[in-house]
Amino acid sequence: METETEQNNFKVQISLPETPQSLRKWIIDQVTILAEAFSQPMTPERLRIYAGDLADIERSQLETAFTRARRELTFFPKIAELRSLGGADRSEQADAEARKVWDVLISYVRKYVGNDIYGNYGPEHGWYPKNFPKLSDQILDTVRRTGGWRVYACMTEEDFPFVQKRFFEGYLAWAGVERITDTSRMIEAVPEVKQLIAAKSMEPSAPKQQATARPKPKTVPSPMTDVQLRDRREMLRQQAESLMKK
């Protein structure tokens, strides 16, 4: 009887969710074991820092991190290294999420995406079933920006790695693209900014500078005839006599 009671109590303890305090205590124990394995001295303050910065990770991931640290590293790991070993790195998490979403998308395409007589692809153009589940905006926007449903419905084995790579890039960049789009919408929504943009577009453009006119070449006078030379000499002689009289 006592044995059954103890077993039942043990099962209840297993089923209950772990509290943050118990998780921190467990992390401190694991860090202490890890420090002992690497002959690394630890202070209570440092143990609390490790526990606080690792407490947001699932226990299963932490178990993987501590095991890998003992077996794969030759030095005592820092907090960031333990997080990376447990798969808590943001880039690794994002990549894992994108791959999981890819599997959902391919299953969805095979089951719901069809085409009509006009060559339009999509779940709304399929003959069966009439009702189909709604995918997230992030998935739908990524499909639209990477070629549309036709690309995924008609994908061949040769196309697979290129389409998948493009989907991953678009899916992971979705948040940044949406932030830019939201910013543009906010700017247009402000009346003063919208009027300023409109007024700026109506401003006359600066006049183009006129090209500098090229100087006309000087004309070379033609040689004087004998009569012109005689008249010229007479005029100069008269001018000279007039000057001498003065």
C-alpha cells in the first residue's frame, strides 16, 4: 500500500509544471557539476547570474546544453555558449521555425491548392475541398512575394532546393518588411505629412542652366583694293596735317 502511494505521489510530481524557483535551483546544480568537471571555481553570485540568464530556456534544451558542454568543450562555457548549445540561439530558432512552417506549407499545397480552367492557382481555385484552413499572414505574404501558389504547386525535384531557399529567406525577412510597410502607412496617415509630400511634388523643378553660347569666330578682313589704299593714304595725310596745325 505504501509503495503504491509513493508511486502515485511520484507520478503527480512528474506531471506538475516546474516552477521558476525549482528550475533555477536545478540550473545552479548543473552549473556547479559543470564547473567541477572543468575544475572551474564558482562564486554564489556567478551561479545566480547563470541561473537567471538561463531560466528562460526549456529544461530539455538545458539538459542538452549541459551534456554537450561536458562532452564537446575543452573549456568552461559562458552563458551565450550554453544557450547556443541548447539551441536557444535566435538564428537557430528562426531557422527551425522556418523549416517547420515549410513542412506545413508543402502539406497544405498538396491537399488544398488547385487551379481553375484559366490557370489560376490557389486554395480558392481548387475543386475539392470547398473549405480550407487559413494560413498565417506571414506564410501567405511569403508565398505571394516568392512567386505565388503556382510556384509551389508546380515545383519539380530540381526546383525544390531553390524554391525552399527563397521561401526561407522571404519568411525570415517578413517581420522587417512589415515594419517598413507599417511605417509607410503611418506616414501617409498623418494629414500634415501627406500634405507636405503633395506640396513637395508640385514644386516647380529648378530651371536647367542654359548652355554657354560659344563665341563667334572673328572675321578676317579681305585685302583692300588699290583705290581703297589710295583713299586711305589721303585720309591719313589730311589727319596728320590737321594735327600739325593744332
